[in-house]
Amino acid sequence: MSPWIIAGFVGAGLVGLGLYALVVNAQPLRKLLAFNLIGSGVFLVFGIVARRGAVGPFPFDPVPQAMVITGIVVAFAASALAVALMLRFAEETGRVTLDPDVWTKPKPDDGAEDQ
Amino acid sequence: MILFDLGLAVLVLGVAAWTIAAREMFSAVVGYVAYGLLLAIVWVRLYAPDVALTEAAIGSGVTGVLLVVASKRLSLLPQADAPPGRGLKRAAAALSVLVAGVLAAAVLTLPDPAPSLAPEADRELAATGLGNAVTAVLIAYRSFDTMLEKVVLVLAVVGVWSVAPDRFWGGRPAPLGPPRPDAALVFLARVLAPIGIVIGVQMFWVGADEPGGAFQGGAILAAMAMIVMMARLTEPPRIDSGRLRLALIAGPAVFLVVGLAGPLMAGSFFAYPAGFAKPLILFIEGFMVLSIAVTLPLLVAGPPSRKGEE
Amino acid sequence: MSVLLGLFSLVAIGAGVFFFVAGTLALLRFPDSLSRLHALTKADNLGLGLVVLGLLPRAGSPLAALKLIVLWAIVQLSSATVAQLIGGALRRQDAAE
């Protein structure tokens, strides 16, 4: 078993873990964490493609590596946008959940501050 | 070494699982930061030091700050989560195992010999005079992608700002730190910021030939800006500041202008004139570092939430 | 001479790793946050110092050695600060309860 196969399995496992958490959790911030786990798992699988593409003087193929770097930065930008949206959502509604059942029940502290 | 890799794999997956299972949101976020750092070691093992630096600085560090700030703000609200039902849990577990299994099978059946763009990138490397192949791919071989990615960052900032209520438009984002920060934090910010700025600039500069580059260096500069804001030595800037907006778009704008000048100077879009490529690349990267160092703290600070006295 | 230096490296790094392991055991086994913090700051600072000391003879150039020392100093600075911050937060938490 070479190191890249282990890293590939780690990537697959991370995607699985992240997917489970994404489905099970109703809290948006936890969904975001799960989403980032999936993302890094995908990057890792792509990373082993870079490792396997070693040709000539390089121990790696630089093209997928460069794409993973831009991917990490874009994932951060998407996370920041998601955080801004969920904070605003929580501010508007006074609640932090995406569970549809919660919204059909009456609010515990009565929605007097709704504008 | 195989033992090290296996141990690392177990550790990464274990910390990831713990992050998901942690009851407190804050613990989950701290777990995620540790997870990011461990993942950086995996990247080093894959001969990807540039990716490892980016993962540690942005994937773990800056994202960690973003999530800590968000969990702090969200924790003030009542938690209304109903625990997920057993059926949902089982279905989700089955789906996850299926997807992970398919991915693992795909990993095992990757084509042999592996396809590679390394020879093409190597040719480009010789033309640019750079020593770091990944930087050459980012700025020369796939420069159009990198330019568009910078535009995505600007769009993300616009998206975050547009979430603000109308009455705060043009104001300042909420402060990153408590009203009276710990003296130790203030001390750290005072001592670390100058050192960090030197390291960030150095990381960008050596990125031409060694692991490092505009993203990694910019992320360290951004971290220094954030620690200074957390210690309340300075406040997040007003978002209607002209200088701020100029710094925000400087990277993609300079990149685009040089790219558009390509047909005149070198015969095609986003091409560099022979013999002049390296200084031009460093020129573009300099502005990119500035834009990244400004963009990341703005994304963490969030939309303007107060009018902000002039 | 080089054998002696190699031996020195080995001993210093080995001792450093020992302290890291001790600190990690303390982190996992100690009962409350303050004593964990106490053990971690002591053991890990010593561990890192010894590892860096052991790596110094192996650094290829004086510049690389200098970088190692700067690295050590920055980690010292930030870990000391973080320990202070965590300690302060714990004290405030205790006062609130």
C-alpha cells in the first residue's frame, strides 16, 4: 500500500463523514462544517491524482495542485458568504436551525420583536 | 513510513469524526482547526508543500477564525434543534457508506499510467524563469483560471456586504474582538504583527522558486490584520472607503490588464513577452498579495453592522 | 565530530519527543482544564525546544538554522499567549459559576 492510496481512502472517508453530518444536522453552521469536510475530502482525492501524475523532474503534477490551492481559497470565500447569510437569517428570525419542523411550531419566546 | 501514514490517516479521520460528534459547536470548530493542520501534514506526504501551506493558513487558520466568530455570534440565540430521527440517521449512514465506498473503489481503479500535464507545465516553467512549478501553473499556464478566481473573491465580498441591512450600508463591520481584550492578546498582536508581515512578504517572494506564493503570503498578512483587529488596536474599515475598494480589486484588475495587453506584447491573451515574464509575474503577484490580504479579513469581519463615525 | 553531532541530534530529538508524549498523555489524562494547561505548556515548550536544538546541527545552512530558531521563538510567543488567554477565560468562567 503506497502513501497515496492511504490518502485516497482518507479522502473517500472524509466525503462519507461529511455527507452524513450534512444530512443529519439541522444547524446551519454544522452543515457548513460538514460541507467543508466533504470539500477537503474531494481535494485530497484530487491531490492523489496530482501525486500519481509524477513525470520527469517532478514528484507531482503541478496542475491539479494549483487547482486545489484555488479550490481551498474559493471554499473559504463560499464559507464566508454562507456565514454571512446564516447570521443574517438568525438575526431576522431569532432561530438557528434549518429543520422545517421547528418552523411550524410556535416560537418559545413569542415573536414580539418581528418587524 | 507506512506506519506513520496509517497513523496519520486514522488521526485525520478520527478528528473529523470527533468534529461531527462534538456536542458543543465551539468544540467542533476547535476540532476542525486541528483537523486542518493534520490534513496539511497529509499534503506534505503527497509532495504538495504549496497546498499544505494553503490548507494550514486558509483552510484551517482563516476558516477557523471565521467559524469561531460565527459560533460565538450564533451561540447567543436559543438552540431549537430537534435531534434527527433514527430512520434519517440510518438512511444518511447508508448513503454516506455508499458514496465513500464508490470513491474508494474509484481511487483503486485510477487509470495506469496516470494522465499528467506535468510535461506541459514544465515547458511553461522554462519559459517563465520561475523555479516553483505550482506558481508557474497558477500565474502562467492556467493564469486565466487564477484571474477568475480572484474575481470570485471580490464577488464573495460583494455578496457578504449585500447581506447588510440598508441602514448600515457604507458603515463598519462588527468588531472582531471583545470590548476590552486581554492584555496578553494585545501584547501578542503588537509583537507578532511586524514579524508576521515580514514572513508573509517573504513567503510571497520566495514563492517564485520555492514553496509559497501569493495565496500563502497573502493569507499570513490577512491573519496579522485579523489579530490586530481582535486586539482592538484597529477596527474593521468602513466599507465605503475608496482606498479599501481599490486594494480589493487591485489584484484581479492588474492581472486582467496585463492579460489583455498580452496580444500586443506576446501575441495572445494572458501570454507574457519572452524574457520579461518573471518580473511581470512578480508585479501581478504583488497586487494579488495586497488584494488577498485585504479580502480575507473583510470576509471574516462580515457585513457592515454599524454606521461607524467618520 | 560528525558522529558526535549526529548522536547529539538523536538524543535531543528523542528527549523532545518524550516530552511531547508526556504532555499529550497529560492532556488526555489530567482531570481539569487548568492542570492540563499547566502540563501542556511545560512539556510542549521543552519538547519543541529540544527538537529544534536537535535539528540545528542538521540544518543545511546558517540561514536555515536561524529560521528554525525564529520558528521556535514564534511558537513560544504564541503558545505563551494562548495559555494566558485560556487561563483567563477559565478564571472568568469559574467566577461566573
